[in-house]
Amino acid sequence: MSQPDFVFRGHQSAVNCVHFMCDSRFLVSGDQDGKLIIWNMLLKRQLTSITTAHSGAILAISSTETTIITQGRDNKLCLWLLEAQEFSGTLKLQCTLDIESMNFCKFSSASKWIVGLVAGDTANAFIYDVEQDKRLTFSIERNSFTRMGNRQDTPMCLLLSCTDKLELLVGYESNTLQGIELFVQEDTVDSCIKYTVDLPHKEPLMSIDMDIQKQLIYTCAADNNVSCLAAESGNGKVIRTAQLSHSGSSHIRCFASANVVAVAGWDYALHLFTCDLNPIQDVCFHRAALTCVDMSSNCKQPLPGIDNELAQQRWMSQPQWIAIASRDSRISLWNTNRINQAHDSVGA
């Protein structure tokens, strides 16, 4: 595939992150200049934007039902309330939290919880309850042995999951991954390290994701390795690896419902694998390194507050989308049906 179905061009600088929200009715994007854009996925145009959502680059975006969460290079974590109409919308800043962003470690969220690094103190993390507006801190300090002696290991990646328990994955600069179970009390957070594993990467870890149902963890780094690990049941054992043609990737996502693992490469390509890390195909369109990837929901609900029957029909017939962000300031949208055709040929 060489040409996307749509291209969004509302940014003037590198797009660092994209995120689908509200049953994929909207796509949220953030760029190097701190601009935040909300895209209407039915009309394929901007719903609203904020030119300076952060005074520095936007590093990460997530959301709850109607709240958008953004992390900036300005060491701020912002929560925005989105009020959307059919053709327009507004963003209202709800609250701002301090967060450590200087080492580019991104926050992670699950359900009502947000986890990030404490500003100025990478040995500690905080967990924030969005519903109760409560923030508690806990230690993730880890020391590693190097040729220069023992030193504090810097967290590079966080991934929070919330099923029947609250679990945090922490990827460190030494390419060590720890699985930590969190127990949130009224005024404290207790943590228990479930496993520690050395990852098969030779360069710094860049991103982690997880198939929660199968308890599989996926990682990518500044080298050309992609790895799959068995989580708690396998004590983090590496069970599969794959190699990219070129070194360096920014982001990895596992879309288990589509049996797709997507890796955003520094070589301008999106590398697609099955969940077993068998290669499917490379998506090549952008003219600079890729930074982020997301996939829209495949479960469509009628558009709330829209009485236009034609608009509802158009929405319900929308395909599932993959959104790719790049440093070339563009966002490309790809119909996953085209990927599924390649996927089927792999399995044939």
C-alpha cells in the first residue's frame, strides 16, 4: 500500500501522537509546537483545536469518556473536557498536574487511573484518580550495574492495565522490564514486583504495549528488534522476536481484535505483523520518521445527538481505520480492509 484513504494536514510541525476517542467518533492529535487538534471522523475535518495546549511539544495523548489527557514537554499533564456538537466543539481545561517529561517517558492511563513520573524525581511515580481528583506517589526506583558501577536506572516507558487488578509495566533504560502490581489504599499505594526480565534489545527501549486477554507484552526499541513476552504466567519470558530491516522505532501497538501488531518505524514505514510476529506488510507513504499509530474501534454505535438519517447511515458504514502520525506534519488514514487482504494472504 502506497496511498492512504485520507490525509489530515492541520499541523505545521511534527505530529507526535494520535488517539481515537469516543467510540472513534474523534481523532485527537498533538504536535511538536504544542498544538492540539480534534478531528471529526465522520466529516474528516477539524472539529476544534488549541494552538498552544502546551508551551512545548505534546508527547502523549489518551482519553476517558469525554476527557482528553495530554502530556507536554513543559512538564505538564493536562485534562481537557471536550464538548462536541455536530460541526464544532470546545475544549475546556479541567486541571493541570506536574509530571516529569524531560526524559520523554510518557504517562499511561487505564479506566479512571493515570500513572506518570513525579516531576524532578524519576525514582518515583504517581497514580492519579480522575474521578476523585486524588494523587498518590510510590517508588519505582531500580539500580542497575554498569561498567561505571551501580547507578539509578531511568524509566523509559510505562504501561498501566486495569482488569481485575491494577498492574504497571515499567521499561528501564537498561532494557529491563518490571511487572508491578499496585494496591491503592485511601492515602497510600503499595506495590509488589511480580517479575523482572531482561529484554532482547541492544538500544534503549522506546515503547511497550500489551494484549491483556492473552497476557502478551510487545516491545520495540532504538534497535531493529521487536519482542513478544509472556506476562505474569510466564514471568515475562521472551517467547518471540522479529527483526525490522532498519534500526529504530517510536511506537508499538497490539490490536488484538484484528490480530495485528503495528510498529511505527524511523525508516518512514509502518511495519505490520500478526500477533505471533509474522510479517504482514509495510505501509510506506510518509516522508519522515513515524511517531505514533492507533486503530479505530470496530464496534459502531449510533451518533448521539444526530437526527440526520443519512449522517447516521454514513457513520455506521464507516470502515475501521489505522491512523499514522509522522514527523512530516501529516496524519494518514488507512482502511483496515486493505490490510486484512494482505493479512489473509499471509495466512493462506
